[in-house]
Amino acid sequence: MLFERPHLLGLEGLSAEELTFLLDTAESFKEVSEREIKKVPALRGRTVVNLFYEPSTRTRTSFEIAAKRLSADTVNLNVQASSTSKGETLSDTARNLAAMRPDAIVVRHPSSGAPDLLARHVDCPIINGGDGSHEHPTQALLDLLTIREHKGQIGGLTVAIVGDLLHSRVARSNLHGLRTLGARVRFVGPPTLVSPFFADLGAELVHDLHEGVRDADVIMMLRIQRERMTGRYFSSLDEYSRLYCLSADAVAKAKRDVIILHPGPMNRGVEISSTVADGPYSVIMDQVTNGVAVRMATLYVLVGRRRSETGDSLGPGAEGGDGSAPLQRAATGE
């Protein structure tokens, strides 16, 4: 096993070997989703809690599907109807959940650092489903998997990430992952949304869209996160769209075999035109498909290893050796 961490809180600090192991594991699970019966017994009898304090469609749904395809039970906690609405703190919620002995908790929270707080209060794996403007590790992993599938490798590629970088947890996680795997990363957007701090993390900062995507192998578009903005970062959405909406003219500046990603939800006509979003360079639906495989891999690696450490057999996916054969057995159901 090449991933020995108890939680997945972010991609910052993960090695190239750890990232590659997670991507290879996710790739091994993709075949499960193509079957007529899309289920393997790898996590039978285990319980995964989805604790989402913010709205989510793709992340929450794909985690639930991933857990069910591994034969785990899932519990989706409705925070608005929980004791949180009565003033219960996150740490108290964590202690109460821990007392119910879940096998993993997936948490999305508007405050940066919330998953790390949970990890200090519970004795099960915590998976960060997005915390504030900090990180969104599984989204970045599915982006990395999509890029690797279409480009064959990540090292040596030029990746332009365009939009609201200041508030984007997706951009931060992708920057860490892409840089670790050897890619060149450009952050492209208005000066008010591209902090000079990002240069210290290894990003090239560009404020002109056409220059930012010039000769790029990959373009990743980000939405304007108005729910996180406390001030005016540009005069109007019309102005932003005029300067930073990805059009066919802008795409023409990139490599001829460029691929275009978007983590969703898309604001068509604001950060990306429908012609581009639905065009031949778009791999956005591949990202959605890969999201299930990445979340299956994350649950399998964290929960599955925990089972083997406690001596509880995984059955068809039991650990042994370097982990490669069990991964294959879990994915195939043999």
C-alpha cells in the first residue's frame, strides 16, 4: 500500500507516488461502472456518512454512488434538519457521529479547516469534500485522472486555470497536484481574483485570457463564486464575461489538441460559452464519470486499509503484498 495516511484532507504535501497510487486505484475501479451490475463487495457492512454543510450535486451524489458500488451503507445527514440548526458545534456533531461508529465521514463545510477539526475528534477516516476556499482533493484527483487519460501523462503539460482563483478550493488542490506531478500551471484572471500569494506556491500569474491560454495543453475554467465574495472584485458580470469568458477565439490560442475542463456548476455565457462547453475539446462529462471512480478509490484505500489493520477481512478485496492484486480483485469482484 503506497498511501498510509489516515485521512484525505488535501493534496498539499502528498508525494507524486501517493498521487499516482490514488489515480491508478481509481482507474482500476472505472470498469465497475461499465458493468450491468455495478457493485463489488469490497466494503460490505461498512457505513459512510456524508456530512454536507453546503449545497452539492456532483460531489455528494458521486460519493453516495461510490459507496454503494463498493457495497457500503450510506447515511446522508441533512444539516438543515439536524441539531446544527439548534446551535450544536461542529466538534459536538463530530463526537456524536463518532459514537455511532461510522467507518468514514465525508465532510463539506464553508469554513476552511473544518475537516481537519473533525479528524482530531473522530476515530475514522475523514475525507474532505471541500472546505471553504482551502481544498477540494477528490475534485482535483478526478481532474488529474481525466487529464492523464486524455494526455497520457501530466508531467511537462501546461495547464491554464482561469477564473475566480481567489475563492477556489478546486484551484488550490489542482495546483498542488499538478505541480507535484510535473505540470506547469498558470493562474489566469483579473488582478483582484489572482493573489500574488499563488506565485509562492508555484503558479504563473497572468491577467489576460488570450495570453494565459496561449499554447496550453489543458484549460480549466472556474465559476465566479459570488456566495464567497464580500466585496466588489469587478464592475459587473458583463465586464467579466467580456474579458474572461472562454470563447472559440480564445481556445484557438491553445494547443490544437487542447482539452477543456470545468468542475461545475457552469455559468454558461459568464465563464464559458456553450459552444466551447459542448464542443469537441470539452471533457467535462468525462470528469463527472471519473468522479465516481476517484471516490470509490478514496473510500477503498482509507476504509479498506483500516479493515485490514483491525484484522477484519475485506473478503474479495483483502489486503496483501503491495496492494495491487487486492485492488484488482476488489474491482473485478473475484
